[in-house]
Amino acid sequence: MALVTDRLTIRRPDDWHVHLRDGAILSAVLPFTARDFGRAIVMPNLKPPVVTVAQAAAYRERIRSAISRGISFEPLMTLYLTDRTDPKDVAAGARDKAIAGVKLYPAGATTNSEAGVTNIRKADGVFAAMEKEGLPLLVHGEVTDPDVDVFDREAVFIDRVLAPLARRHPALKIVLEHVTTEEGVAFVRSAPAHVAATITAHHLLINRNAMFAGGIRPHMYCLPVAKREQHRLALVAAATSGSPKFFLGTDSAPHLKRDKESACGCAGLFTAPVALACYAEVFERAGRLDKLEAFASLNGPAFYGLAPNEARITLEKSAGEAVPAEIDVAEEGAIVPFRAGERVSWKASTP
């Protein structure tokens, strides 16, 4: 029976895919993630990227120093996979619990991915080390072949790259991050238990029409791009199914307003301020609020071999929480959050 309620208390969730950036932007955006989530898998695509365990440790300390006093939040660090990644460094980082995963960006696939892998076979030594250590590979699943339509790049990546990779390394833990297609959902469902996927709030809420509603909407542009409505519905079905293979990963990706509203705007939606409220909205619409805790708070820790958070968080229906039009970033400018100027109908607080 579907759960109908105006108030729901769950274990504090985690964000298994987030971009926190660095410097002034880090200080501006971190409070939103740390407010709602106990832990977060932090993406390594800085400039320059985080490619060694030592660099990951230094970045972790910068994040920790930006956390407000009294806030309990644990950043889980990742390495940016390149053609030159050292398998021994990866293995050592896994054994020391210094890193929680390795991120695969095909070169040129998204923001700051220029140093990404140019040929997947060049990383087979790293994958073998990860397989041995039980370290997850976190995949941005898109091909970058200019002959492939942008809306087909995830499905083609699965056929050309991901499925063969999973066959070559059958014990490798894999997360297909920010899955966006029916094909991606089907691949994860049919794969062994050590293959999973994260799903973003925005891909659950919008389809590709959102980028063109009344004109070009740069603040709705992300990579992978939102797809047709049939794919959005497949994501909703997966997220609300209760399957342990799907869990929360916002892919919250802040960019300055001037960099989004430009001749070549950056890809990424800054969803952290409203992500948890948006997930609750999706699950409520689907009549599956009873499945939200598993998706947000239990499935991810189980996949990563961690205990769920002991702390609780309460979600309550509200009269409509206003989303700010912009978020200031010191002297850098401003960031426009997802659903800027709108109202969200759920509010999170500690019980």
C-alpha cells in the first residue's frame, strides 16, 4: 500500500555523486550538501584534476576546513582516472580507505574532462587492481564520438564500452552514475549485484523539453543531457522500485551564472539546495514515499560497504519553501540553483 503522509522521518541520507569545486565556490556550495547529507562521494574533476591519493587527501582537508562548526559531514574522495593512473597508488588508497572510488571520464565527455581516458584498454591494469581491492569504478557513461547523436551517447557507451568492460573484469564494482536512459536502467537491472547506478533529482523531474521551453534554457543544460519522457519515466520506476541497485546521487554541479549564460555555456545543474525536497516530490507523486529511505539512505551505504547513518532527518510538507534566485559566491559572482525563484513543497529538518 502506498504511503500517504505529510511528515516522514528517515535515516540521514548520503549523496553518492556531487561536485563541490574548490576555493570560493566550495565555501559557497558546501553548506547545502552538508546540511542534508551525512556523506558524499566528491567528484575529482578540478583544474588540475585530482589524480593521486596525495592530492585527494589534500582536497579532503580543504573540504573539511570549509565545513561549518557543529555540522557532521564526511567527504568520500575519488581519483580521476587518466591514461597514466598508477595501479599501485590506487590499490594503496583503497587499502588505506583514503579513496572510495575511481572516476572514469571519457576524454571530452563533460566539464573538466580533458584529461580523461582516451582508450579504455589503457586502464585495464587499474581496473584489475580495483577488482582485487573491491574499489568501485564510477562511470560517466557517454561516448564522445561526434558522429553519435548527443541523446544516444549513453546507450552507445553501454554497448561499446561498459558491457565489454564488465565482461573483461567480471568482479569489478561499477556505478553507472547519473543514469538517464531506459537502456541504462535495463543494463543495471540485468547485471550482477556489484553493478549499480545513481539517479539525479533533475533527471527524475525534467525531460529534454526543459532545455527549450520558450527559448534556450542554459540552467537546464547538463551532461548527460535530459532525455525523452519515456526515459524519465524509466528512471522514476527504477528509483522508486525499492531495488538496491539504484541510489541517490545528485550530480549537483555548480557553475557561475556568467559561465552558464555564455556563448558556450557549461553543463551542470546546481541542485544541492533543493535536491532532497525534489526527491521527496518525485516519490510522493509516484505514491512511493515508503521507498524513499532505501533509495536515499540505505542502498548506497550497502553498495559501498558502509553502515547507514545513525542520525535521522525529517521531511515535512510545507506551504512552499522559496528557492533563492541566486546564490552569491564571494567576489566571483553568483550561481543560479535548480528551480530558482520557484517553491518546493517539502522541507528537511533534524527531528
